[in-house]
Amino acid sequence: MGGIGLDTLRRFGRGALVLAALSLGACGGVDSPVVATRTAPVEGPAGPSGDAATLGTGSVKVALILPLSGPGASVGAALRNAADLALQESQSPDLKILVKDDRSTPDGAREAAAAALAEGAELVIGPLFSATVQSAAATVRPSGKPVIAFSTDVSVAARGVYLLSFLPQPEVDRIVDGTTAAGRRSFAALIPDTVYGNVVEAQFREAVARRGGRVVAIERYPAGNPAASVGRLAPLITGPAPQADALFLPDTPEGLNAAGAALTRAGFNPARVKPVGTAVWNDPRVFALPALQGGWFAAADPAGFTGFSQRYRARFGTEPVRVATLAYDAVSLAAALNRQYGSQRFADTTLTNPSGFAGIDGTFRFRPEGTSDRTLAVFEIRGGGTTIVSPAPRALGPSGT
């Protein structure tokens, strides 16, 4: 069970880092933390909603299923705005976007998907939550039409159900690759005992093994209470001759505040053992922590979002939530594929092109099993801010490396 809860959605609206850990509906997994940049609240009108709303007047119908009412309404409104912006900025899109409100519920997603198919949608973009994605996908896939959804819960991915989102797995791969490339190959890990922690630990073990590194020790800790685990790990990561030369610490800003304080009390020196993490570190509160100075994390290059935000503000008069770029990229992709591939525009073989596609946040591609890869930069925390120490590659490497 899981999804994104009301408090999480408020954080989405403020553009803060979010942890989706509350249930939304009767089924579905738990969406993981999502990278965001702090911005002003999104207070603008939601725009048209309901089954009659459409964007564009083209001949090719694409559904856009979003939470335009219920607890996800503010995020859904921003995603709809971003889709509108993409349509306006696309070259000869020839698309008609059928905007459907899933009411932030699985039942609403099922009804929205059925209505979209009945109206001739060839592709479904959305929904946002894991439970609503699962429900919509169950309705859409028997028709053979693909879904491009925004959940970060990889359990809802499948062939034909593709996740265009900020997934934690590519972030773990990128930071492990960057760390080992810099000559640090012995890792210790301090991981919260959460669903997100389970996901990143599995990917961390796989990534370190693939790069020929060594996991010295992994300590799990109850969320917000890392002291005992830090104490057990301290002999391996402190002192003049630590056994690890990197410490993997994937947690939210709130969790990192507690973990950082415990590490400092234990005598941890980030200049000796480099702290490394995922994009949930991308928050000013994290940049101020003494234990993480010099630390590295992987995240999307912010340049694309900066330009997107300027255009979004000019059109809608509000700040976009961080995930708004996902809807923009999905609609832009639909328009580009329609121009280039004719009747095969939304075929699985087209959508899973291993070269990927250009997006606001860098190059991304869909894997055949429904998950996605994206190019990411490596950032270093310095003096209360960050600097890019390894730019995002222009192209994706071979899948699985």
C-alpha cells in the first residue's frame, strides 16, 4: 500500500523535497523522495478540469490523467499547465490532449482511463501516484496502448507502462560510478529503515559490485534515530585509518540533520571519508551540515529547470512545482514521436529507443521493463551551497552499466 499523502503534496506545492509515504487508495506501492527546488507556493487557478477539458486541436488523441481534485490538485494543476506549455512550444504537434481528472484516487484513475480509451486516446500520460498508475494501467494495457506515468514506485512499471520520473536507482548508480571513478572504492552505508531505504540499499549493493568496489558495512536505523547505528559504524569510518573511504547516506533533510549531528559527535571527518548520497540531498538545509561538507550527491542539472521556470512564470504567473517538467517532457515527446514515426509513433519499440530522448532535465530513456534512465550531474557541497564536479553526460551509456 502507499502513494503520496496530503502533507507530501503540500511540500510538492512549496517545491520542497518530499517523501511520499502515506497511503492513497487501497493498493499501490510507496513513491520515493522527489528532487525539488524551493520555490514560492503554487496558488494559481487549476485551469479547466473534468472529462470535457482538452488542449490542442490536432488529429492524434493523447490522454493526460492527473489529480485535478482531491489532495493532489495543486500538483495536478501545475502538471496540466506544463503540458499546455509544451503543446504551445512544440513544432506542429498535431495533438489533442484529453485532460482527465482522476480525483487523486484509484477509482478515479480507472474511470478516467476508460473514458480516454473510449474517446480514442492512443497514449496515456499520467497518472502521478503509484496507486492511480496501477489502476489506470490495468485499464489501459489490455487495449495495447502505452502509459507514460509519473510515479517513482518502480513496482508499477511494466512493459508498456513507462515511468518518466526522478527514480532513485539511476541516482544511486551515478553517485557510485562517480565515487569509484574518483578512486574511492570501499563503502560504508548508513541507511534509514524505510521503504526508500530498502530500494536504495538494493541498488547500492548492485552498483558497488558492478563497479568492483567493496561494501565494508551497512547499518540501518529507525527514521530520525540514527545514534545507535552511528555508534556501531563509527570504528570503521572514524580515526586515523578508517576502513571505508566513502559513506553512503541516503536520507531526507530531516533525517540527515539527525544523522549529521550523530556523525559529528562520533568524530566523523568528511575530509577523510567522503559522504555521498542521492538527490534528496538537494536542499539548503543539507548544505549547512558540517558532517556533509565536501560530500557528493547525484541529481539533475538545474539549468534546464531554470529556463523552464522562467517560461512557466511568464505564461501562468506562478512558480512551477519541480515535477512539472515531467509533464512538459511527456507531451513534448508525444509531439516529436508523432512527427517522426507516423503510425509507429507510440509503439513499444519506438518508446524504448536505447539512445533516449532530450528533456528539460537532460537525456532520458525508457527501459523495456518500464523503468527509466536519465543523465545526472554530480554535485559537491561547499560552504552552504553546491557546485557541479561532474557534469551530466550528453548521452546515456549502455543500459545496465
